[in-house]
Amino acid sequence: MRARSEVAGRHISIVARRASQLAASWEGQSQVDVTGDVNRLTFAVVSEALFGSDVEPFLEDFASFVATLNEHAVRELSSLVVLPVWMPTTAKRSLRRAAEGL
């Protein structure tokens, strides 16, 4: 039980530190990209908590991949016809690149 609470405490400190850094980066800005910032925050927290690694060099790519996947999901949810992912269209190639990159 003690080991579990130590792990939880470590995870809480990672979330708190990363969230504080994000909030500090917003100071003085009139607008922020909350969706992108929260995606980067999530990736950073999960990577550090699970792997103990610094993922800063990969945050922008991660945010871009997630944004692309989200755009495709929204588009396909509102579409009457959804083409298979293997179709050789620009949109499907973009979707495959984002999924592979992620």
C-alpha cells in the first residue's frame, strides 16, 4: 500500500509541476491555444510518469499529430460516407502519417 501511495504522490507532483509551468507560460498572453497546450501537457505528464523521460523535443510533433487525428475524426463523424483509411486520398494520407507518427 505504501508503494502505491508513493507512486501516486510522484504522479501528482509531475502533474502539478507541469500544470504550473503551463500556467506560467500563459501569463501576459491575451490568447492561448488551450487545446494544443493541453495536448502537449498530457503527453508530457504521461511520458514522464510512465517512462521517466523528458519529451520536450517531441511535444510539437505530438500536438500536430493529435490535432490532425482530431480533425479527421470530427470530419468523419459528420460525414454520410466514410472512406476506408487505405484509400489514396490526400486526407487519408494525412491521417495515416499522423497515426504512424503518433
